[in-house]
Amino acid sequence: MEDTTNACSSSGMDTGLVDRTNPAIANLRKTTMRRRTIIVFAAIIGLIAASSDWNPVANPAAVVKVQNARFTVLKEWYSETKQFEDRPTIAIVNRYFEDVPQFSVSRSSYNVTISTSTLSLTYTGGEFGQQSLQIRRVDSDEVLWHFGMKDNGNLFGTLRTLDGADGAVELDCDKNPNAENAHCTYGVLSRSGWAIVNDTEDQKLKSDPAWEHWVDTAPTPDTHDLYFFGHGTEFKTALKDFTSIGGEIPLPPRYVFGTWYSKYWAYSDVELKDVINQYETHQTPLDVLVTDMDWHITFYKEAAQGKRDPAGEIPGWTGFTWDKNLFPNSTEFLEFCKSKGLRNTLNLHPASGVQPYEERYPEMARASGIDPASQQYVPFDITSSEFAANLHDIMLKPIWNEGIDFWWLDWQQSETTSIPGLNPTIWLNHVFWQNYNRWQTKTRPTVFHRWGGLGNHRYPIGFSGDVVPSWASLAFQPYFTQVASNVGYAFWSHDLGGHVAPSPPELFTRWTQWGLFSPVFRPHCTKDANNDRRIWTYPLVNFEIMRNVVNLRSSLVPHIYTLARQTHETGVGHIVAPLYYFYSDDERSYNYPNEYSWGESVVVAPVAAPVDSTGLAISDIYLPKGFRWVNWFTGRVHDATEQVIESQELFTLAEIPAYVKTGSIITYWPIAQKPLLGSAYNAPSVLGLQVFVDGTADQASGEFKVYEDNGDNRDHTQGGYAWTHTAFSQTKQRLSLTVEAPQGSYEGMPSQYSYEFKFTGSLSPSSVRVNGQTINYKPDNAAGTEDGWRYCGETLSVIVNLAVRSRSSLNVVVDLPQPLQSELFNGVAGLVARAKDAKRTLDYEWGINTIYQEDYTLLIQITELGSVMSAAPDRVLEILKSVPQLNRDAYQQLTSINYGNSTVIKAVTAQIAPRT
């Protein structure tokens, strides 16, 4: 529908409603008359816009009163004392909107009906109940919702952690046995057409001398607060409205979306420098270096003896002092990292407070009113604004000033604080986020921690915890990640490869592929000599596949960053999004939980199963109707223009089920033109655009707006950014790509750029022109040092490189010698790649069994097709026409081999079997 409505209510008595924040609320249902609140948000598209500042008091212009009830078209209250709650809570921070939505009111002495363009709320007076409080659609007499109705169609949200999980974890909070401690949270989207958020027990916030927003321990009126979202299947609008009242999803620093290295291990600075050097040696990108808890003083021997520290915690688990044995000069080490362009984070387990062995204990003790000579530790109390300020200013700031960029909070202790109902997970996130403002740092806030409940979307990014490496765990993570967007938590980070045990090579390879399109690319594992996530420690075949993935991830940072900006602006997670965000009217979009949308142009279905004896793994694929889709990695085209495609596809270990709408534009940094280390922070002055050409369409088009900003400062909230509009169009014999001059500016914005434009799924051109000027064929111009075009036979792509020039509008026109024919391109790139894998498999048999290269000469010819077309682009059409017959002949040659190892032959023939 074009406009939608939300409502918010609060009640006493037995509501029968599903509590979205605290299952313990059931105990409150036994009380008698309580304050009730229902807030109705007439979420008419374009009328409600969130203020950048928190403003919890509603606009009085929308108020309607009847007896003891107060209504607005943002809210309605019932209170015998007529005392109402206007403080912000952790979950809900904005209730004031300048534009009051249009609504009508009809009332009598005891009844009131408020109607927007789509929904009508009726209250008949007295206690809220099934009959006294109802909501209908304006075009129907059917009750959409009544007080006490349960939501059986909720699409779920997320929970605190996946610690210890081996496969799926229950996201239905009613069924999750640990729902309260898990902070299990339902989403604001439901197939019921409405959803309830229970904010009854959420902590209220106030200002504090040291903190902008602190927990308020003042008495709360006896109340229930429920927020009703009645958006039908207008899911994107519901999410925008949720972030309008709950606060925006912040845009993390750009480096967050680069590649990370992390392992729980007692590394020294020398060893970590060696790890960094290994990344360079193995031509593998790196942006963020994580140093786990052993950066500080530890007491593993005492811990192994069962000893506890004065706080009752594991000794040395908490620490704020560098271990000088491992880091004799921590400042020099961090300066080395910065010289390489890397960002750094340190792990914190702060539960033990500040112990006497800490370097800055005396100062912290005095600030806390403790005589340092007493050697009494300073207890941890994050609910004390004084302690929180001292912790940051005394214990953490000196370390921060050495060159730490953000903290990894790793709270694993109790789920209680000194304030009843306030969980330490959300409060740690809130406090650490606010501290960026206290220190008045210009850098963008980042908190790396677990989910703490509704409102936590304002404090990205998430750390999902210590999962068991298994196929079941891998299969669950895409689903877990996408549904978290239903509560605005769009930036989960996972331990790629699993945590608690070694990850077999095939499993880790697939986990790495899942990481390619996930929000944060962070491999990690526990302290185990046989457990590592450096990809070069795995067999050569796996290493090569994973290095290609990591390089691609690194090059895609500008596209991922643009999707993150879209998330920030819309409240809709774009990096890993449920299919029903974009195809809500198609039942199938709800039935493929491990498949997700990467932006609006790509559908991804990560493989989460081992290969069979043929070297192929199966994956269920759903491609929405109305588009032609091309597999990013194989070039195989699927025509879903007239009907949905549902199929089971087979994939080699190197293949990823990622399908792009033809005509789509993907932005990237060319690998040959970016540094290996630190590119996500120090963005290269180069723009790459890849267009997926539609080989059969008479006409096709696509567009994409590329986002840029400084990457780490906060100017993006005040207009310090730029958008570059790009558009593609094609006819049978012409491809045209336009790049407009950027709109906007930001600190450090390059005035000149070099460019790379890649037209994938195309013939070799008859001519290439840029702004009307002919560009010559230059096959050795990958570094983009001069203008020229080349042809990549491996991906069937025309690549145009332009040397450094001012950022004015560009138009690239590629004329083709004859009309495109998709059947010539369909899956050829994948066939060549599979032939290379098959050849390697057979080559490994040489000298062991009686098989020789003379037995698979035609297979070898297929492996050479890409390089031949790259070297001789004038032969591309001729070669493509020969591929189907060559494929059939090679397959026949392989099946005729008289060779005892039938398993090997079965595998290679299956992988290159001609497609029907």
C-alpha cells in the first residue's frame, strides 16, 4: 500500500501479547489497573522524517482527548492519574515529528475513533481489552488487530550471541528456552500484517553531568508500553519508521568493511608484524588487525589452578595494561600498523574492574575514593556514571591515544547490573558509543560487541560469538544475519570458519565465500595450535580459491560501503537483506532462508554442503520473476522474465551462487590499482564499474549511485559526502556507460581519478570511444597508466582503462562488430574454470596411475580458451562459436578413457558435462 500506519500501546491486566523485549513481563500481567499507552504512527510515505537529535516528547498538535485517555496520531494514552511518560528509552528515542500525519477523529463521551488513510483505531473506554481497543483497515470491517492478539506471523529479529551454537538457534522467542538472557527480540515485520514491540520494561534515559544520555533511576509510572506496526507487507517502510522512532542506523567507518585478521593467541608485536608481512608476501589484502585478550597481562597458570581474582572472575581475563613481554613498545607497534594503513582493535573483558596490578591502578583508585596503599581493587560498575568516566579517561584513553581505533567488547559475565532490568550488554554498547562524544573525537564511533536488545542497532557492529565449525553452523549464519535487519541490526560480524575447533579446508573455503558478501569479513578462531585462519596455511587449491575471494572482497569495498550508506538512510539492511524486502508478494521469497539479496541487484545463496564424489555441491536456488539473471562467477544466464526460477544447481568448490540482474552496475577498486594493505581506510583514487551485459535483450539498462565520503570522520552527517550517478544502456551492437560528475564534496576528496570500466558478457569491440574520442587497444594496461582497452577472455569482458583525469562527466561507448547472442556466452567462463580444475585433478594422477595428458587433450584446449581470447580479441566470436562442439568432444574423450580410477573420471566428466 502507498501509505501505512503504526500504533503504540501500553496496558495493564493480562494482555496476551508477545513480549518483544523481556519474557519476565508475564509477571506484570497479574497487576490491576495500570497506565496504558498506544501510539499510532501514521507512517505516510514522506511525512515522517526522523530528527537527527533525540526528541522523545510528541508533537502536541496531534493530541485528541477523551475522558482519561489522551490520543495523538502518534500516540494514545490511558491513565487514571493522567501522568504520562515522555522520557527516551533505550529502544525508543524520537516521538516528535514536525509534520503531523493527516487523520480524522470521531468521538462520543466514551468512544473515540481515529482514522488515517489506511487504518482506523477504535477505543470504547475503560480497561483495554479485546473488545474495547481494536484496529481495522479503513476499507474493511474485519479487525486487523485487537488488544491481546498474538502475532503468529512474525519474521523474527535477533538475539545476543551464537556462543556454543552448532547449527541453528531458536529465533522464536516464545520457543527459545534462554530467551531472556539471550535478549531474544522479535522484529517489526510480520506476515500477520502487523507487529508489536513491547517497550514496557525498557530503561528510561536522562542527561548526566558526564554523559549526554544516562540511565534514569527515577520512579517510572506504573505502565505498559506497546508499539504497534501495521504496515502489511510494506516492510521497507516499516523499517524506516522503526528507525525514525528508534534512531538511525549509523554508518560505520569504511575500514570496517575491509578484510580483518583475528585469532585468539598470545602474539607478540614481532609475531604480528610477521603476520602482516605474510599478508603482503601472499598477495592477500588486510585492513583491520584484531589483537585478542593476550595483549594485556594474563594469569593463565593461576587460572588453570582454579584461582579467582578478588572480583570472583578468572584472573587476568580483565586487563588494561600492555604485557611488556609481548609488547615492549606498544606505541611503536601501533605506529608500524598505521604506516601499513591498518586499523587496530583490542579485546576488553572488563568484568573484574581495575585490579592492583594494573599500571594506572593508583590513579583509578584515588578517583574512586580508594587508598591505593590498601591494594583494594576498583569494582566494575558500568551503571555508575563516575566509574564509567574514570574507566575511559584513566584506564583506556592513554591506550587509545597510542593508536587504537575501536574497542572489541567481549562481555561474557552475568546478565545483570546494579539496576534491575538493565542488561550490561546494551549498556556497555551505549556507554562506549557515547564516549566518542565525551572525548570529542572526530573519528566515527564503532563498538564491536554482542546484541543487547532493541535499540542496539544504534551501536554497530555486532560480534556473533563462538560457534562450532560445522556445515550446520555455516548454513544458519546467512539466515541469522538477514533477519537481524528486521530490528535494524544490519552489520553482524561472524567468526568466519567457526571458532572452537579447527575448520576443515572445504568448510573454511565455503565459509570464506559466505564472508565475501557478508557485512564484515572477519576470520577468527580460538587458541589452538592446529587452528588457524590464515588462508595460506590451508592446501594450495583451497588457498588459491580463498585468495581470489579475499581479493574480490577487498575490491568490492566501495560497493559495500554504498550499500551501508543506503542502510543508514533508509533503515533497511542492504548488505544481507531478506528476499521479502524486495519481493514480499511472492510466497517463495519467504521459503529460501539461506538465500538473500545483496543490494537490490544481486541474489546470493551460499553453498553450505560438502561436495559429492563428483566434486560438486548442490544448492537450492530461487530467482525472482521479471529479470534475466547471470551467475557472477560462471556467466550462466537464467531467464526469469516470464516466470520465477526454482532449481537445484551444482557448484564446484570455486563457484559461488551469486546471481546478478543483467544490466546491473557494480562498483569496485581495480585490484591492480590498489594497495594490498589499508585500502579500505586510504581509499585509492580510482573508480571501477562492472556492467553485466544482457546478451539477448534488444534493449537493456541499469543505474547505480556510488557513495563516497572521508571514510572515518563524522562530516557525512552534515553533508560531507558525494554521490556519483552512473547509468548503462545497450542495444544489440552498442554498449553505453555514463558516469556523471560527482555531486557534493568531502574532506580529502580527490580532484582527479583514474577509471576502469568492465563490460562482462560481451564480444570484443569494433571500437571504443570515451567522450567521442577513440580509445586504442592496449592489452598490457591493467595498471591503468594510460588510456586503452583490452579484452579478458577469462570473464568475456571488455575492459576500458583511463589514466588520471579530472572528475567531469564521462561517456564510454563500446561498438560491437555484430549483435550479441547470449547462447555464445552462456556459462563459457564457468566451463573454462571447471576445465582448469578438471585438468589439475587429472594431472595429479600422472605417475600414480596409467593416465597421460594425451588422454585429455581436448580438455586442455578448453583451459586455454580464456588466454587465447585475451591475446587475440579479434578471434573471440570464432572461438565462442566453437565452444559447444569442443565441450561435447572433450566430454566424449574423457568418457572413453580406459582408466581404472572411475571416481576421478566420474568427477571430471560431471564437472564439464555439456549443459542441455
